[in-house]
Amino acid sequence: MKCFNHTCQGESHKSTDKECQDYSLTWQDEERGITIAIVCDGHGGDSYFRSATGARLAAEITLVQSCQFLSDIDASLFVGSPFTAVGTQDTLEEESRLNSVMRRLFASIYSLWRTAITEDGQRELTEWEKEHVEDKYVDLLSDEQRIVKAYGCTLMAYVCTKDFWFAFHLGDGKMVMLDSEFKFSQPVPWDEKCFLNKTTSLCGPEPVNEFRFCVQGDGQFPVAMFLGSDGLDDTFGDGSKLNSFYGGIVKELASNGQEIVMKMLEDDLPQIGKRGSQDDMSVAVVYDESKIKEAALAINDYQIDLVQKDIANLQQKMESNMALIQKTHELEANIEKMKAEARMAEKELTREQQQLDSLQERLKKLETFTLNNY
């Protein structure tokens, strides 16, 4: 397995002199066959003025705790397991050992994150914070319960070993998998509470229960896993355009290698964000180098199919518009004919009105006729 990641500051933050609030990392232990990718997205509201630090701490703690988790768990819980996806705690119909074990991992991450942000809250304010952060938000740092508001962020992670893999997610952004059949999917169940500008988060009231996750240990591994903060899916949408963007990364990996792809992301992501969401953007990628060329060919076919569908849809729209234009022209011609007929009818009506007036005047005279006039 190979991995890499990149994070860039969004245009909206550049314009307000606000630091990038995303954080991403990838890590490998080649000897143990472990690869981990993590993306955290700090919240952007005024009260979340240390969310960049919150995101970094969340990512670093998740890496350490995931490694510890792999050392401590009974691997038989995962090895041989078919693909299993689990939503938030409140969506479960019944408790399971798998859910219990995974939520212990989430609880450890959250507990250590709380400790870390509490310690960080004791450091001096930066010059930027002194200048830009209102006192009511600074006060969050001295409130044991509400300090999480200053550091709030989302979290997603992918952990791959020689025998099994799992992924977990809290909040928005999208995790996209390219599976062994070279098909795209989003393996971690979505949380409907993540909608528009609302999202679940480490600063929520019960974050441990709001993690979603998936596991697989039956020998099937993703060819590639892509973790992207919401700046990406806000730009590309949640579907074929986002898949095609990641497909482009796979093709570049197959054609030009990882270093070129990382340079491409460094150059292109800021421009993509400038035209799109203008938000911070993070991408973390884990991929099977031995299958990437075959995957690139399959993705090219996928993109050809997408373009052909776009062409067919566009042609259908053009035909519909051409039919509407033709119908409009026919209606316009009929309208001109009707206008001419109406003008003739108006003239005829004028003559008929004159005749009517004359007849009514004659009738009036006839009705007043008497013999006394003779």
C-alpha cells in the first residue's frame, strides 16, 4: 500500500486572514503492514477560533490510538468478517461486540482529545486571537464544559492492515472507496444530521455515539480509499463528479506516479477551491500500487461512460429545446394569423355596429308612429 495527503487553505480564509482549519495526515508501518489516513476539518464559525488546533490534535491522537487499538484488540473479531457497515448508536437495532469494541476506540480518542484541548486552552492567546476573537469566545477556554466549542472539528480515518481494514467517520466530508471491482462507493454510512451547514462533531454533546464505521476482513481490500473534507464535495457534489475527480488522481498515479500527483494537488486544489467552495480542502489517499494501472483503465472506461451520458443528456435537452422553439415559431405564426383575422373582425364589427345603430334608430321611429301625424 502507498499513501499521501495534502491540505490547502481556502480563499474565504485567505481573505479574512484566518488560518487553514483542515488537517490531514497519512502514516505507514511497512514492517507491520499498517497504513493509516486521517482528515479532520475544523469548524469555521467565530466561536471555533482554535478549531485548526482541534483538528490537528484530533488527527494526531487518532493516529496514536488507532495504532494502540491494533496492538490491543483480538484480531479474530475482524479477520474473516464480511463487509459490515454500522451507523450512529441511535440507528442500531441491537448492540454487538463489534460496535462495543469500536466505540471504545472512539471513546479513547474523544477522552484524550478533551484532555489535549484543555491543556492547550491554558496557553497564551496569539496576536491574531487578541485582535480578532471576541471576549465571549475567549471565555470558552476557561469553561471546562464549553471549551470544546473553541476546538470543534470533524474526523474521518481509514486503517488498513495485512488482514483487515476499517474506517470511521464523525461529521461531514466524504470518504470514497474504489473497490476490487473498480467501482466507486461511500463505505461508511451517512448521517442525516449532517445537512447543509450543520454537522456532527467532536464538540457535540455525545460524539462517541455519533461515529459511523465499517469493517472488512474477508480478504477484500479497497484498491484505493479517498478521504476528503467537505470543501471538496461542496465543490464537486456528492456523486459522479466527485468520483471522477478521484478517478483522475488514480489515472495520474498510474501514468506519472505519486510525486507528480502531489505536485498536481498542490497546484490545482487552490484553483479548484477558488472556483468552487472557497473552503479549506484536504485529501488523503491510500492505494494499492500493484492494481493502480488496471484500475486506471477501468476508470477511463467509467469516465467515458459518464461523458457519453452527459452527451446523451445534453442532446436530449437540445432536442427538447429545439422542439420548444419550433412550437413557439408555430404559435407565433398562428398568433400573426389570428391577429390579422382579429383586425378584419374589428373592421366588420365596426360596420355591424353602425348597421345596428341605424336599425335601432329606425325601430325607435317605427315604435313612436301614430295616425295623428296624417
